[in-house]
Amino acid sequence: MKQALICVSFGTTVPSARQEIEAVEQALSAAAPERVMVRAFTSGMIRRVLAGRGQPVPSLPEALESLRRDGVEDVFVQPTHFLCGVEYDKLRAEALFAASGFARLRVGRPLLASTEDLRAVAAMVADRFPAEAGRAVVLMGHGSTHFANVVYPAIQTIFELAGRPDIRVGTVEGWPTLEEVRETLRSMKVERVHLAPLMLVAGDHALNDMAGEGPDSWKTLLEQDGYAVTATLEGLGRREEIQALYAAHLTQDLN
């Protein structure tokens, strides 16, 4: 039986961020060497930009149809998405719609799918950014209108229970907001703030919304609050611990 693994990401147009996706894909492919690995991106805008650069990436329905025509019978769709939000629901629906074309089709889990996943990611971040006197670490998550946005306040609670209230979590499009993070920072009496993305890739949000020089970037607004601001432009996908967590999900779900 011909088998395939589709690694599905939201996608990015930033070349350095693409490397972070590819690092996760390589870990997933190594965890399922018997399956041919195929890449798909869910963002139509990103696919159009990449196609214009001569770097086409299929959508999930396109990748599934190509595999069906090639006679693949067993497909595992593995998202690299961060949580079970809007994009995950969409790709799951697309996969299930195409399921009748295969003898077997399954959909895996995103990065944060359990309390254990949250604890593992929080521990990795805490190790990556040790506590320093007078400094807060502010993590930028994407955020969502989906109920799955609760993972952001949940991971904040994990940091606090672990004795790391210096790590604060905010989101671009969800809750907690940057304004709520700024209010908390005012009560912490810190002089320095270090920014880092709580995202798979350090793409447009990290480069511009977080660490950019524009008037509305987190860096600019926090500097206006009087903090000395630095930033790490590295997505979670670059970390071996995160790659291993994705691979562990896949191994568990295949067996």
C-alpha cells in the first residue's frame, strides 16, 4: 500500500522562517520514513506570493488530489499549526471531505493539544530565557477568535506556577492583549524587556508587529513606556525540543 505524509503549515513568505517550517518537516519525515512526505500551505495569500516567485506550494486539497491520482492509498495529514483553532478546523474539514478517495486518511494533532504539551513548551521557553533581575520576557502569540485561544492564558498560568512570572504572554489577535501585558509590566518594576515569538516561525508578525520600527510595533510601544527592549527573532520551529514534540505526536498517532 502506497503511503504518504502531508505536512500542512499556514505558510510564510519570509525565507528564514521557511527554514523553521522545513526543520519541523524534516523531523516529521524522519519519524515516518516509510511515507513519502508532501508539503502543503493553508494560506491562499502566501501561496499566491510564493507562486509569483516561482516557488509554488499546493493547498491541502491540491496535495490530496495529487496523491489520489498517484495511487496513494494511506495518507496521514500532520499539521504544524500551533493550536486547534480556526486554521486547524479548516484543514481538518478539507481532509475529511477528501477521505473517500483513499483507503485510509487520518489527521494529526497541532503542537499544543494537551496539558502535557503546554507544560513541555513552557519548560523549553523557560530554559531558553533564564530569569534575570530587572528583566521581563514578553512572548508574542498569534491569538485567535476561536475558543482554543485559551491556551495563551493557560501557558501564562504554567509560567507563574513554575515560579516564572517574569515571562508574560500576549497575542496579536487574541487575549491577553499587549495592553494587558503593558499594565502588568508597570507593576513589575523592570527596566528591560526581551521580546520573542511564541509561534512556529519568526515571520511577518515577529519581524514587523513585534520587533519592527513602526509606530505600532510592540518594540516601539514598550520603548515609549521607558523600557530597554531587545528581541529574539527565532520561531519555535528552530528548536530541537519542539521538533521532537511534533515527531512524538506523529509517532503516537501512527501507532
